[in-house]
Amino acid sequence: MRRIIVLNQKGGVGKTTTVANLGACLAEQGRSVLMVDVDPQANLSLHFGIELERGEPSIYTLVRAEHEPADVIRVTPVHGLHIVPACIDLAGLSVELAGRPDRLLALRKTLDGIPGAFDYLLMDSAPSLGLLTVNAMCAAGEVFIPLQTEFFALQGVGKLLRTVRLVRRNMNRSLRITGVIACMHDARTCLAQEILNEIRGHFGPRVFETIIRKNIRLAEAPGFGQPITQYDPTCHGAEDYRALAREVLAMEAALRRPLGQQDPVPFARSMAG
Ligand code: ADP
Ligand code: MG
């Protein structure tokens, strides 16, 4: 199973949109996908029309062992796509964990206990690098970083990379940054093109070739509780996320090969470390 966290402490860069629609496109390609909402704002859950009351089965009650995995995993309208939803209670988890010796690994332990053969575990994260997000980083094998191709795109990225490096050195040696995703790209502006070049200069071949264009349909879909593949299967947004899914799937073969025999492809190297 590939465990991917979609990470950027900046809000509004396309994390939730990417988890929802990449998840749907991977499922469309026959993979079994579990999305986990690790943001107390619960935007990913809302994207699939799930709005929880306090105490209802969620990632929060799962970590607290109040519910079993079977209680919290929900199916979505997309075949093969599942979700563990969140609610605002999750905001309190950091404080509750603070005194526990396993505070950094609580989520990892919880997710390790999920039975069933999922090919992909996709985690959405909150716009912060706090304890909750570090828990998700400890539970992941790969980091995808969405960046908006607008001014300030790279602001804060240094801090993000330092945090990934810290987690990798101290808690999770297998964590790798395997992909950077250019999101909400407006190809009509010179600035967006310049920023894209800057991102490619900074991250080199780790940047996915697929660029997620700005597309209003992507912003509308959550209001209908659907991923883009269902809301408007032929729009640019659906095309772009399908292309991204194909690139993500193309990495699988290389990742399966033993270390040392891997292609010198971008994802075999690591930003962190
Ligand atoms: P984050 O999770 O990083 O905060 P979101 O995925 O919620 O970011 O995106 C922020 C806003 O931008 C949302 O309203 C979303 O619908 C919209 N959005 C995301 N990607 C696109 C896109 N490619 N084109 C147009 N709107 C987008
Ligand atoms: Mg979000």
C-alpha cells in the first residue's frame, strides 16, 4: 500500500481538491483507495457530503479507540473509493495526545490497525505543521506537495521541507517527497508561467508533468458532494486529475523494484535529507 500525505501548511493551495479527485481517478483506474481526513475543518468529508455530529464515528473516535475501523470507513459514490471522515472534534486531539508517550505515532498505530487491502491511502492535512499534521507525516511513506502557481507559491516551502526532514530523521525514516503538484494554474498569465518555471527550478523532476489548471468546475463539485469525475467527467479539471493519476500509477512499477535497481527517476531521490 502506498501511503501518501498531501501536505502544505498554506491553506487554499489545493490539498483537499487533490485528495478528493486524485482519489476518485485512482479508483477509476481500478485501485482500491482509502482517503483519510486529517483536517479538523473536515473539508474533504464535506466534499463527499459527510457532515458529522459530535461523537459520530470519525478519525477522531478511531484514534481514541471509541470505534472500530469498520464503523468509521465509509463508501463513496465512486466504486473502490472509501473515506474516513473527520469532524471539528479532531481539533482537540493534539491537546489530548500531548501528554502521551506515543503522541507522534498515535495516528500511525491507528491506521496500521485498518484491515483490508487498500492500494492507496491518501491523507488530507490541515493548514498547519502542528502535532496532528506531524502524526500524519509519521503515518505516511510519501509526501505530495501542492503549490499554487501564484506569487508567494514558494513562501513557507523552506519550513515545510525542514519539517519533513526532521520527521524523517527522528520518526519516520521511510518518508520521501515523491511529488510536487502545480495547482490552480492560469496559463493565460505570464506570472503563472514564471512561477511554474521557478517551481521546476527548485524541485526539478519531482514536479509532476501534469499541471492542474484553474477550472471552476473543480470548485463547484464539493457543493454537490461529488468528485470531479462524477460532477463533470469531461471538463478540464477531470482531464487534469486523470492525467495526474496516470503519472502516480506509473511510479508503482519503479517503487516495487528493490532499492538500488530503481531508475534514476525523480521520486527515487529525496528532497528530505
Ligand atoms: P486546501 O485544501 O489546500 O486549503 P482546497 O483544495 O480547499 O485547498 O482549494 C481551495 C479553494 O480553491 C477551494 O474552494 C477549491 O474548490 C478551489 N480550487 C482548488 N483547485 C482548483 C482549481 N484547479 N481550479 C479552481 N478552483 C480550485
Ligand atoms: Mg483543505
